[in-house]
Amino acid sequence: MRHLLSTSELSRDAAIDLLDISEDMAAVADRENKKLPTLRGKTVVNLFFEDSTRTRISFEAAAKRLSADVINFSAKGSSVSKGESLKDTAQTLSAMGADAVVIRHGASGAPAVLAASGWIDAGIINAGDGTHEHPTQALLDAFTMRRRLHGAGSRGKGLDGVSVTIVGDIVHSRVARSNVWLLKTLGAEVRLVAPATLLPVAVHTWPVTVDYDLDHALGESAPDVIMMLRIQQERMNQAFFPNPREYSNVWGLSNARWIGLPATTLVMHPGPMNRGLEISSAAADSPQSTILEQVANGVSVRMATLYTVLTGNREVHA
């Protein structure tokens, strides 16, 4: 795997390979020595044109656990803020000897442009581009589901027949898009629930079921997994719903809705959360919640991604 730009480009075998390698990486975290020498001498650049805390730190931790050298490049206060183009930035990083570039960019498709440009001879990993995709988030979500449903150490398995309901701001969510494609590839059944104003225009072409009412969706059948999405107010330049109270009442995972779920239903959220808006504190902090596990699993999945992109191997040699 030369680059990771989109989950829609992953075959089922490639996706399961990444999840299996993530299991190997998760096992490393349980050892006294949590580092592998695998990427010693390699340089990983975190190139973030948008603010991020958990994703950037997760990639940094992943690279360091694999013994790679890490360069954190923030657009704020850099030459980018002075007008430097993506091409010039890429060529600068190439001159520095970057072997992999983890890029987050506000423009959808920016990582794909970088990968196809020839400006830099490095593996490109999409850490979120505009409202397009966030593939490693979807992989860590799938990894978390598989571990909870099939047990830690599960290998070779997809998510066949697992029902996943994704609720909230679908139109602005790169997490939702990446999850839809990956979950479908792994055999899951996906339902999207949101007000019509927060669904993409072409959602009818997606391999999903769509509902506009959360109570109706949960009344039809309780899902194995319910994933609540953050309302991305920073991307909204108009009123997509009347007010936060109405949104929470109609589409939020309130205490009442959470109590009505089976004890086996997993509660997920990619973070950061707006507690009391899209999810109640009781649901977020419940034993059914996987939210902290998702953060921890993110390091293992990103270790697997960096390992695969930079070595091309499908087996880990400690």
C-alpha cells in the first residue's frame, strides 16, 4: 500500500489486513518496551493545515513507537500562512527527506493531489480533508467494533451482519463518509439518521438506509452499534436546524434513548463531543461506550497504517 487516501479504495482483504496488523500493534502496547525498531531511520511529517489535537498526537505517538523520526509542521505561523503553495511546501518536505506525509487539509482532495503530483516521493496518509474523508478514523472505529463484538485478538474477521446506525451531522462529516465505505466493505449494514438539512444531496447513491427520525430508527430495530457525530458548527454558515435544544430532543442520544437501548449496543463517538447536545454524559460514560477505547485504538491503527505504507509488509516482525 503506497498511500492511504480513502477507505473506498480499500479492498476487503486490505482492510482486514490493516485491522489484523493493528492487533499486532496493540499487543506492543502491553509490553514493558512499547517500541519497535521497524521504522528506524524513516522520517514522518505531520502536515496539518487545520487545527487538530488528538489526530496529530495519535500519529506522532504511533510513529515514535515504531522508532521513526517525527517532524510536526503546522500551517499557522509557517510559510503557508505567508502564501506558500501546497506544491512549494511539498517540495520543501521532499528536500528534508520525508518518507511519509500525514496531511490534514481544509480542501477536499488535497491529499490525493499531493499523492498524484510527483512533487514528493513519499507515502501520503490522509488525516482528514475538508468534508471528504478521514480513513484512519474509520479504521480505528472498525477495529474497536471488531474487538468489542468478536473479542481482542480477533483476526481475519470482518463485520458481516453488524448493524451500525450513524446519527447527526452527516453532510459535514468526513468520518461518516469514511465509515460508510469501510463498513460496507467489511459486511456491515449501515443506517444514517439526521435531519434532511444535514444529509448530503447524493446520499441516495450511498450503500445505506436513511431515516430522518431517531426514535423511528431505534423503534424499527436496535442497532449493534450507534455512532453519534459532532455538530460541526464551525462549518455551518446557515441554520441547519432551529436550535440546539430541538436538535438534542429529536436527534440526540438522550438518557431516555440510551436507557432504551439493549445493554449489548455499543455507543461510539469520534470526538470531540458536545455533551448534552448530540450525546448525554450518562451515555458517553457508560460501560457500553467505546469512546476512550477509540482514542487508545487510534494509536495502534495508525501504527499499522504507517508500517504498511512505509514497508509494504503485511506481517509484523518485532
